[in-house]
Amino acid sequence: MKKSIIFFVLILFLSFHAAAVSAQTQRDWWYTLERGKLMFRQGDYGNALLAFEDARRQRRVMYERLERSLINLLSITEVRRIGDSLDLVERYIQERRYADAAAALAELYYRIPKESFNNSASAALTALGTLKDYPEAEYWIGETYLVEGELSLAMSQFQKAYALRGLLENPGVAAELLYKIAAICQIRQDYNEMERTLLLILSDDKLWSGGNQRQEGGTTPSPAPFETQSMTRTLENNGVERFLTLYRYRNPESADAHRLLGYYYYTRGRHSRAQEHLMFAFLIQNTVIIDEVIRNRFDFTFGATESLTAMEALAVEINRYPLIAAYAAQNEYYKTAYYLGASLYANGKAATARELWNFLATQNNAGEWRTRSLAQLRNPRIESVAE
């Protein structure tokens, strides 16, 4: 009984020691990264870059040390005789009090569930080696190069960080990295790569891709036939207000990809593709806006009033709340509506196009898109294809 208690206390000691070592070493590179972000936001880009590089180095040094501790443990003759059983290796570590190896496993299990290793010590060692990379640091190094105008270096960093996306603490950053890459492609006028990158973002949009996620290098994802055909028929035959009454889709992560692809395809004369993407972008934008309006006014319902159409009534609410108005401006809400109307007109759906242009013609805040809508209402035309 006494030996069992001593053994239990020993396990607790090793676990706490490992956790303390892990927390201290992690605090070093995490703190360095945060210090670099502060410098970046203050415009001190030179020192920020040094901090991000230091954070990357500190993390690598930490995990190389942990990896070496585990390699040394697994190289012991007695341990080699145990075989590949991770459970037996753990027992050996506890019985012989190998604190460094215990710390290595504690850090590994903090990052990756033990169950994923299938009781394999070699698999655990391989996984520990992959943790040496620091995608967040790579991302911020890329941000620093980007703000300094070093597009090639920034692109390389963003691509490196995306390749390491499995290690990101916030998985949503992966899409942000792709948007950064697409933006640099647009600046370079590498439109084929921009298109490929934006479509890669949409491969995770289950409604668009039909639930079949596209692998990199695979075929272009296409929208789920039934849902999209139904949505398209409603939009084309019953108008935009009926469309927005029947459908809601909240996926802000893919909204910009749909919007940018819609613009791109329209300017290239690919009007059917443009309409598909702009329909999704406009639906997502309106879903976000309507949800936010309801959050501020629980009794709001999307629909026409005695003096206003449903779209005009929604625009009143947009202008009433500064945060919603800022969202509309940031996400080019009125421009999206204009080009959705333009793509519908190009596809022979003039009535729905006029509905959107009539709405924009009443909106002083729409600026250029109000002016262009008024011109389209007077003399509708398909805009020329950009070379």
C-alpha cells in the first residue's frame, strides 16, 4: 500500500514538473510573438520582424530539446526491448523518473490527443517533431514584409504558414492566409492563381461544394445542384425580395471569395459564373445584416411596408446602426448588388436586374453604384469585357 502511494505521488510530481517546464518555455515564445504584434501595430516594423523571428526560433529550440529528450529515452537499450508500445514507454519513464521525457510527452499531449497515436511511441516522436514549426510567427513575418512592400517575401511566408495550417491555434486563420495570397496575386495580375486560391477557400463551403470538399490540385468545386438550382430559379423568376425572404445562409468566411470571384467573372464576360457567386455573396451579406438588425430590433421582419420595398426598408435599418453601416461599406454591399443585377441582365433576367438597380437608385449612400444603376435603368447594357 505504501509503495502504491509513493508511485502515485511520483507520477503526480513528474506530471506537474512537465507541465511547469512546458508552460515556462511556451510563455517565452508566445510572449515574444505578442510583443512583436504590439511593435507592429505601433509601426515599429523592424523590431517587430526581429521579435517574430525570435519567437519562431524560441519555439523551434524548445521542441528540438523536447524531441531530443524523447529520442534519448527511446534509444536506451531497455526501452528498445519494450517495442513501440507508448503505454509501456510511459510506464518506464514514470518508474525511472525521466523528467525530461515526461515533459516532452506532457507537451505533446497538450497539443495533440494521445489517442491519435494508436499507442505508438514512434508516431508520438514523429508528431513531436512536427510541432517545431510556428505558423503564427510565419504569418506575422509575412504581414511585416507585406506592409513594407516586399510582395515576394510576403507571399512566401503566407504560403509557408498555410502549409503549416494544421498547427494553427485558430483554424480560421487558414482562410485569412488564402485571402492574403489571393490579394497579392491580384496586385501582380496573376489572375489564374488568384482564381485558384479563391476557389480553394470555397472548397470548405459545404453549401457551395455540395458537402464534397475539394482537394488541392483537384477539379473546380461547383455548387450543390438541388439547392443552388432552387435558389437560382427563385432569384431569376420571383425576384430578389422573394429570394431573400425564402433563403438565409450565414457563412462570412466564404462571402469575400464569392464576391471577388463574381467581380472577376463578370469583368471577363463569364456572366453565368458571376451570377452564381454574386448570388451567394449577396445572400450571405443580407443574412448577416438581417441577423444583426434583429439583434437590435427583435420585432424586425424582412418585408415591404406601405411606402418602402423590403430592400428599402432593410436599408433604413442599415443606416440606423453605425456598425451595420460599417459592415455594408467594408463588404461592398451596394457594389455586390449592382454586379448581381448586371450579371442577371447579361443572363437575360432583366426584370430582377431592374429590381436591384431600382433599389440602388433610391440609396444616396450607394454612391457610385447609385449613379451607375440610374444609368442602367435609362439605358441598360452589358459592360465591356476587361482584357
